[in-house]
Amino acid sequence: MQAPYDTEVTADVFAKAKNTFNCLIGQLTDTASGMLTHDRLEETIVEQGRELQRQLLQAHLDLRALRERQLAHHTRRHHAAGAAAPVVGSDGVPRPRLETGHHRLLATVVGTVTVTRCAWRAPGVRNLYPADAVLSLPAVRHSAGLAKLAVIETVRGSFDAAHAALAARCGNVIGKRQIEQAIVAAAVDVDAFYAARAPLPCTACTVLAISVDGKGIAMRPEALRPATAKAAARARATFRSRLAAGEKPARKRMATLGVVYDAESAPRRPHDVIAVPGGRAGQRLPRARPSAIRKWLCGSISTGPAAVIAKVFDHAEARDPGHARPWVVLVDGARHQLDLITAQAARRGIGVHIVIDFVHVLEKLWAAAWSLHPPAAAAAEDWVAGHALALLAGNTGHVITALTGQVATTAAHRRDGIDACIRYLTNNLEYLRYDQALEAGWPIATGVIEGACRHLIADRFDLAGARWGLAGAEAVLKLRALIANGDLDEYWRFHRARQHERVHQNDYQDGYSLTA
């Protein structure tokens, strides 16, 4: 049962908010407002409405502070009469002394408010604030709602643009440096979130596709890997006022991205992938290629490709713990990635089907074509199409033999492209079984991971003049992948619970669990 004075207290703390609301109503009903244009009306309601919301939040916090103080005095009197200590920390030390009127600021999406609460004290130990745990206040000044808004704005634009957007919406409540710190703190639980999550199962015939790729990000000097930093220190500028040919304005650090997705098998034939020389004839449309569904992206710049590949395999195993589905790994032919993938599969006892991206093979064929044909020759396209169809049909050995025979008739100064193509096909012969992949209905291109590299990295990290620190780049990359996966809201609930445990639950002997 509430105390008799509760109604009066409630009226007092909300009086300022009520007055602001009445003033706004009076302003909108005044005859002068009838001359305002719609945009001026919008500005008035947004500006004064945000202040009204701030006052409502402040009034509620003040009301809770009054109720906490009254309850704290009542509890202390019971303790003086011989009851157990009201507050005991996780260190086992009781805090019997009560001190009211402790304040802290909280920056929120509606403005900055003051949180007043009681402190429970004991000599030689730090104060405990039960109201902070009940409110689940962050350790920093900025609220969880403001931090989430900072994440949303920062992952899609520069830090300056994010700061401007937050200032326009929330007022001057957070600085650019604090936004950067909030982003790093917001990403700390991403790995734990996905480790604790169980993906939806699929049928045994659904293809489980994996792909990994890397892309460089321009970093500040202190964020480079040791070998790159050493090379940058050795490099000397040729000119004082401009870069020489081949010189780069910044050094990059390679980020590794990984994707796991499901695909229903879609059997095809070689001419469904590429048209025969001379073009298609007839009305039959090419068979559809496998479509990627339930895509899951991850990435890292602080760890190497081995860690990202292990994480990708972890997620794939969560989708198919019994290894009953066909596992198809799509790569671009980088030897280091291939070695890491085969080692990871062998360590887990998983049989994987590694397929080299067919688009990369086509690029090698086009390079060979320009070794044999004049620039812009129409015959080059039919030459490439003929050899590409042979590769898709599983005749890689015949293609290598044909190219080797044509090398002898090619001038030495024009052989680089065809020599490189022969080496590429020979070195990756075991991963070019496109006839088996097409018959089984597997994907044969890395378009999903190529698109992820453009979306996750190029669209955000390649902004003009951007130079990244390691912690900020890692956080933004993880959060962009999280949002691309559609998991931000679910992750934020997980993150808030973990943050509550770190900040509050471990401070008290009985704990304060987050219930909402």
C-alpha cells in the first residue's frame, strides 16, 4: 500500500513537465500560430516535445529517488533495531551507512538528466548504489539508447556525420570521441552472442556454402601489422610535393571476411552458365543458378584469416553438426586461404568440396586471349567461350594441353597472360571440377563474399581520407556484419544483459538481475 503523501509527491515532481505541456498547448492554440507554416510547426513541436520528454524522464527519476530515500531510511531503522545489514557487497562487507543526495548525469536520446540516488557506505570499501543496479545504468555517462543510436548512425557513415545526426536528433549530448568509444564498447559481445546462438537446421540435401576473402583497410601507422609498419618505415618519399609512380599515400591492413549460407541445389549444364561461341540460339532460357539464403557474415581485422576461417567453420558446424549436408567452399585460389581451409576441415574431420571461383578463371582466360589476339578482336570472345565451356564440362586437362600448344606460336613478349593462365589452371587442377559441381547443383562463384567485401568494407571504410585505428575498425566491421545479418535488436538485448552483469550484478552478494 502506498504512503498517503505519494499522490502529492507525484504531482510535485511532474509539475514542471505539466507546465511545459500546457505552455505548448497554449502556443499551438494561440491565434499567432495560425499563421505558421507547416515546417515551423514541425520545428516547434520537435524542439519543445524533446524538452517535454526530457522533463518527464527527469520527473520519473526524481520520483524514484524520493521513494528510494524513504525506503532506505525505513530499512536503516530496521537495521539499527537488530536486523541484518541492508546492503552487502560481493566482497562480503556490509554497508550499513546511508548517505542520500548522490548525483550523476545521464545523457539520453531526449537530453541530459540527473539521477539522484542513495549511497550505502562502509569504511575502506567503495560505495554501493542499489538504484544504479535497478536502473541498470551504464558505467559511462551515455545511456544504452544513445549508444544504440550511435551504432546505427556510425556504421552507415563517418564519425563526423554520426555526430551531426545525433546532435540534430538528441541535442548536444555526446561528442565525437565518446561516439568512437561507445562503438568499441558496443561490439564487445558480438562473438559471444553468435557462439551462444543456435542456427535453424536444414534438410540434408541443402547445400552448405562457405566463402572467405580479404580486403585492405587504410590504417593509422600505429595500427599496422609489424611487417607492414617496418616496410612503411623503410620507405622514403621520392618527391617532397607529390607521390611518385607506384607510391601509395597510406598503408593498409588486410581484413578477412567470411560468409556461410544455405542454397537449394540447382543442377545446370555448361551452356546454362556461359553462352556457346556465336551466342545462344532458340527460345530456351538458361537454368537458374543456386540462390543464397540465410546468409551469415563475419569479419575481423585484428585477428588473422586463420581465426576468421575457424569462426566460419564453427558457425557452419552449428548449422550441420552431423556433417550430413554437402559442404561447398568457394575461394578465389589464394594459396594461403586454401591451406587454412583444408587444415581446418581435416582437423574437424569434415569432407568439403573446394571450388575455385569461375569468374576468376574467366579472368585468366581473358588474359590469355589477349596474348593470342589483337586488342578488341571479336574472335577473342568466342575463343574464351570455347575454353570456358570445356572447363565447365570437366575437360581442364584438354584446355591446359591446348593452351600449351598455342604458347609455341606466341611471341615471347606477349606470352605473360597465357603462361599465367596455364600455371593457374595447373596449380588448381583438383579444385576445377565444374562438371561435378554443376551436376550436383552447387554454386561455382564467390559473388556473395565479393558483394560482402564491397558492402561491409568499401562502402564504409573507403570514405575519402579515412584512416582507422585498430579498435575502431574492428568494432565497426563486426557491427556492420551484425546489422547485415539482421541481428542488431536481438544482439542488443544480449549485450545489455551482459553489460548489466559486468557493471552491476557482480557488485552485490545477492545480485541484481536485469528483468527487462
